Amino acid sequence: MDEILINGGTPLNGEVTVSGAKNAALPVIAATLLVGDRFEFHNVPALKDILSIQDLLADMGADVEFHDNTFSIDTANLSHFEAPYEHVRKMRASILVLGPLLARMKRARVSLPGGCAIGARPIDQHLNGLARLGADIVLEHGYVEASAEKLTGAEIYFDLPTVTGTENLMMAAVLAEGQTVLRNVAREPEILALAEILNQMGADIAGAGSSVITINGVKALKPVTAAIIPDRIETGTFMVAAALTGGEIQIHKAAHSHLKELILKLEKTGAEIDCANQTIRVKGNAPVNSVDVKTMPYPGFPTDMQAQFMVLMAVAKGFSVISENVFENRFIHVSELRRLGADITISGSHAMVRGVPELSGAPVMATDLRASACLVLAGMVAKGTTRISRIYHLDRGYDALEKKFSRLGADIKRIPAQT
Ligand code: EPU
């Protein structure tokens, strides 16, 4: 397996361009299952999760091509309506095929995702919602077997806001008969982006981006060509990198309106931030002030930025509390950060971070996607050499992150696996 080797201590300076958002591309690609025709998406990031959904849809019979960030797919001749365990265990977001398959093909068979490193992550809200639309759901042999002669609009109240749950229900309801009202839904920008593309396809969705979404079912949808929105978590990772290394980075193709809470917190740490059109400039200043954060569903502080922000607090002046409110086990990076000299204590869903003057390089292991990004950031500020193993987690969700950091001046390289 590839590893990443970093010699820390260099401030990052220069310009970088953000890739398209993984978590916006995945549902939009799944939505092509609603129509048997050819779609083209631009600005699709070249990363492992996109290759995973490409393989999944190809196995169902879709004709898929992906190069130069353009994803073309023809879903006319689907032969299997199934997401098998081998796919779902690699990528939980495979669950996103459930809603659209059920809506178009009247049936779907999707492996239950099970837990993952960051939490139990049940899908009860997806299944309850689909049942409310009239689907017959059976759980058998580790699979969700769903079928419905017809889906009928209904009022659905989510117990908690779920991102992929909201997306699945939106995709199922667009072809249902009558009106569906989804209440207490997630409000992430990726949900609005999906709704906009579904509306371009001919759907009738209102309210996406707020906590109530109303969908009037339509008879049929048509294919579209569309672009994927910028990745707010990749953007945030570069913003933290500038603040952390005391450098200055201009981040292009960035949507600052999606990052308001992170911007406020970074400014409190002492970073200077200017936003203009699609560019964010971040300048890091010493000392870094300690700031508390609590992760919350959007528009709160993103759980997907918690690990990266923790690195900044690990070298800040003072003491901060980082509370994780979205996933129950998203502190696995803490023990690796401690190996680099961080002073962090966990109590339940809170991490108490006492800033230290410097981190020191060491071999560490990536445990999930955002934890990997946090270790890369930590390695870039640590004194000496940090070697990160299991970086396949990083490759799942970042498009050439080490190359982008290298162009900003980091001493970072990928060591290919010995064959
Ligand atoms: N939940 C339930 N029941 C459900 C669904 C969710 O209890 O039926 C709980 C989860 O266990 C969790 C909370 O609700 O505690 C929120 O989970 P959510 O369903 O919103 O997460 P997700 O849709 O599985 C997406 C992103 C994640 C991101 C979360 C939260 C995609 C493909 N994934 O996951 O992204 O962390 O929303 O913002 O959009 C990542 O990119 O690294 C990543 C993990």
C-alpha cells in the first residue's frame, strides 16, 4: 500500500484550485438511474469513491466513461438492480442507488452498509421514508430488498437530519404519484445541488437547502449535462493548512458561502481571510488562538472538518474543547495525533485539546478519510519526518491532495507500495 512521507515545518504559500465535491458528485451520479439515457457531468473529482460508483453502475449495466473530470453515463440498458456487498463495503454511499432504482425499476436490492470506523451509521431513516412512500422493505441475508408497484407521495418526518437519507428520499419521490413533503431534512449545499440538477431533469422540487422539501411527482425525467459544485471540505482543508503553517494561500473555485461557520472560527484563531467571487485568501498568523468548536449538521461546523481543525488547536496557544455531535466515534485520529506529541484527552463526545509548542514527526496510520487529511496537515507542521500509512482512505475522497500541497511548498511525497 502507498504511503505518504512528509518533512514538516515549511509555511505553505501560493495558489490552489479546488476540485468538484465528492459528496455532490455521488448522489448526482446515482440520480442518472432515474432515467434511461445519456448524461454528462463536468468537474467530477478524480478520486476512488467516484471510481467505486462508476464500477457499481457499470456492473448494473450502465455504459460509463470517466476522464479529464468528465463523467459520461448511459443508463438505458440496466440489467441488474443491485448494489452487492463487495461494493457497499468499499463505499457506504452506494446506498444512494436505493431510492432511484426503486423509483424507476420498482425494485432494488442493496447490501446493508453496517457500521464503519466513525460510527454505527444506521439507515433506518432511509428505509422508514421509503416505506412511507409505499415501498415494501424486507431485510434478509444482509440485504435490503425493496419493491413497489407504485410509489405514492406522503408526508415524511425525519427523526434527525440525514444527508444521504434526504437525497435518497428526494430521488425516490420525484417519480412518485402526488406530493411528498420531507420535514426535518438535512440542509447541506450538496442537497441543494442535487435538487437543482433533478429540477433541470424535469423534477418539481421546492425548499431544498431549508429543513422542509416539497416534491410534486412527475411522470418522467430527461437527461442533462451539468457541473459539480466545488468541494467545501477540500477548500476547508486548504484554509486550515494556511492557518496552521503560517503561510498564505489563495484558494480558487471555492464557495465561501458554504463555509461560513469555519471562516468565523478560523478568524477567531487569528487567521486573516478574504473572500472575493470564487477565491478565498487565507493568511496564517502566530500565535494561533484556541477556539472551541461543536460539530453540527449544516449550517453548523462540519463534522468533516473536525479532525483537520483539531490539528490547528493542537498547536494553538491555550486550551480548547472540540465536541463531536454528528458521529459517535469520530475521534480515532486522536491517538495518532498523540503519537506526534499532541496533548488531547477525550471524554465522551468532547476532546480537550491543550496546545503544545510543536508536534514532532513520527510514523502514523490513517483510519478514515478526514482523519487521513488531519494527519497530512499534522505532518506538514510537525518537526522532522512523518510517514503516513493506509492512505487509501485519503485517496477515497481527495483528488491528488499531496500534489496540491507539494505545489504550495510542502515537502511531501507519495511512496508507492513495493510490489
Ligand atoms: N443516521 C441515523 N439514521 C439514518 C441515517 C443517519 O441515525 O437513517 C445518523 C448517523 O448515524 C449520523 C447522523 O445521522 O450520526 C448523520 O448522518 P448522515 O446520514 O447525515 O451521514 P451520511 O449521509 O451517511 C454524509 C456524508 C459524510 C458526512 C455526513 C455528515 C456523503 C456521501 N457522505 O454521510 O461524508 O460526514 O453526511 O455531514 O454525503 C466524508 O466525506 O468523509 C463523509 C463521511
